[in-house]
Amino acid sequence: MQIDKYDSPMGTLWLSGEAGVLTALSFFQPDVPEAECYDFTQVKHWLDNYFRGQHCMPDFLMAPRGTAFQRLVWNLLLEIPFGEIRTYGEVASMAARQMGKEKMFAQAVGQAVSRNPIAIIIPCHRVIGAGGSLTGYASGIHRKQWLLDHERT
């Protein structure tokens, strides 16, 4: 396991991965006593640009750990443009289409979104409740609000 940290305007972010491939980005320090220090330079460059208000697709390898369904949902989140939002229901409709299904429950998508291990880069903060409510953000609603406000400026 490799670990690095990034000082963001929101506080310290912890990056972890294996063989130089990002597997997690969190506001919480991972409990991995055997981790080696690693410089995730490309990820930090992406984060620098993000916090400057510039957006581009990640140009580094990511391997978030999850089920096939979770990974499908996380890939759909990458399609949500910077500064835009989608509801859980809208993401569920996108997932259903990709899976060749007629319908998908928003709650299933919500569970997948809540397990996103790569915060900010896989933009789970861009998914909101049907009534516009800022529901469910593992890193705290105040951080979700900060990220959405940042992207609107």
C-alpha cells in the first residue's frame, strides 16, 4: 500500500494506492501501518487544477475497489460535468440504460455512490436528492456544500 497527502483548501486529503495506481482519496487518514510513502504527482496536479476552478478528466490510473455495479455507477459519475448536478434518480436511469434494464432504484445508486472510495475526482458530491436536498455525503454535508459552491464560481 502506498500513501500520500495533499493539503487542499478544505483540509488534508489522503491518497492511497498500489503500484502507483490511485485506489482511494479521502478526508480521513487511512489506518495502514505498513504503508510506504509515495508521491502521487499526477493526482496532486489534477487536484491543484480542480481547486483553481479548472476541470479536466483524470489523466492517471484509478482502480477504485467495489462491485461491478458500484464501478458502473462511479463511471457514470465521471460523466457529470464540472459545476452540474444530477439526482440519484437521474443516475439510476443512466445505470438502467447501460445495464439494458427498464428501471433501477435510486436507493441502489445511493448505496453505490456512498461507497465511492475516491472523493472529489469521482464526483459523488454532484449527486443530490430529488427535491434538491444535499443528502448523503460520507465526508460530511458541509464538504459536499463547499465542493458544489466551489464548482459554481
